[in-house]
Amino acid sequence: MEEYNAIVNAIGSIGFPIVMSLMLFYYMTKQQEAHMVESKEMRDAINSLEVAITKLTDNLKDRKQE
């Protein structure tokens, strides 16, 4: 309820467009941070899969040569 009152007071004092612009900026910043974390996790997973595929390929080549 306190957050709601703060938003209403901000809208009353500086205006709806400015408050909404600030809220959207905050939302975009949080989304960007979450995306960076997701991207790092995906990069790590792809690197791990690349290592596993390389090891598997080497193992298959070794077996084929025997």
C-alpha cells in the first residue's frame, strides 16, 4: 500500500508520463540484467556441450582406428 501511495504522489507532483517513463526504464534495466544472466548460462552450457562433443568425437575416431 505504501508503494501505491508513493506512485500516486509522484504522478500528482511530476506527472503521469514522467512517472511511467521512469517505471519503464527501471523495468527495462531489470530485464536486461536477467537477460545477461540467462545469456551467460546458455554460453556456459554450449561450451560444456562443445567439450563433450569433442571428447565423444575423439573417442569414436580412436575406436574406428582400432
